[in-house]
Amino acid sequence: MGNDREKLCQFFPPQCVDAVHGWLHQGGLRLRITRTRSSKLGDFRAALPGQPPVISLNGDLNKYTFFVVFVHEYAHFLVWKKHGHRAKPHGREWKTIYSELMIPFLSTALFPSELLFALKRYFNDPHAASGTDLQLTRTLKSYDAPGRKLTVEEIAPNATFSLPDGRHFRKIQQLRKRYKCLCLNNNRLYLFHPLAEIIPDDA
């Protein structure tokens, strides 16, 4: 996708489109929309010879998640621009810039009150990924379009489920931060993030 303002309106909340449009053009960035990637919501790639730096985001994200993830990746761009590869990916420099970018947007003019509360809590000390903050992730996911997939934490103990790759599992027990699940294909145990999306076998 190009950086056309009208196209940006398809993915971002309208209140932040002007800022995003300016950031993209001032930085010479390219924004690329991708298919769903289960391993990540977005990423940043530094410029290569003859090619601009690129931020890629999953195209199925709701507008609030899309903006939060974009700013996360844009902060990576600014750290790279200032420090090259000398700074840690999610170190002090990144945390500072990410917070400075987001704080001006933390108001009910952009975010619903419930989501605003979760974001303010998260930005007291931003982690490498917003997905590590379960409260924020749950709140962001509540704005997904109807028909979203269920998550591991939403199904009952001993219920079975599948993954898109065809493997089948049984939910065993909750540990402190993960769910222990038994793979019925190879009889091995795996740990799942509570918000991992799954396909219930009775769906």
C-alpha cells in the first residue's frame, strides 16, 4: 500500500491519520499491508540499498490495534534512524520514543474509555510487545470484527482444539502465565499463550 491519505483512513482511526501521514512522508517510509501472520502483528525493516525503510502490518487488525502496532514499529524506525543498530531493539531508547509518540494520543478523543485506561496502564512501562500485557491485549481484541477465533483461555479444561496447521490438542491446565496443552498428534506437551487463537473441535 502507498502512503495515500485516503488509503490510510481504511486502517487507522480518523483522528490519527494526519499524524501518521506526516510521519510516513517525513521519514521516507513505506507502509506495507500483509496477510495475517500468526507469529507477529507487524515489523520494521531498515532501508536497503535503493529501497526505503518499510513498516509492515497485518491487514486484519482492528483500527485501534493497527495504530498501536504502527506506533510501536515507527518507534523502531526512529531508534534505527538515530542510533543505527547500536541500540537494543526494545531497550531504553525505544521505550522512551514509543511513549513520547503515544502519550499525546491517549485521550477519549481517539480511544474508548476502557481501552484508554488499559493503554495508560501499559505505557507506564511499555514492554517489547503489547501482547505481553494481557489486560491491554484482551481490551484491544474486544474491538475485533464479529466472528473472531476463540482463544485458549476461553475454552473449558479438557476441551480439544486445532491449529491452522492441522495439529490437534487437549487443554490440560493453567500455569502462571501459560496453558499446558497436550498435542494429540505426537503426545507431547506444549505451552500456549492465553490469547493464542485456536479452532475448537466442536466449532
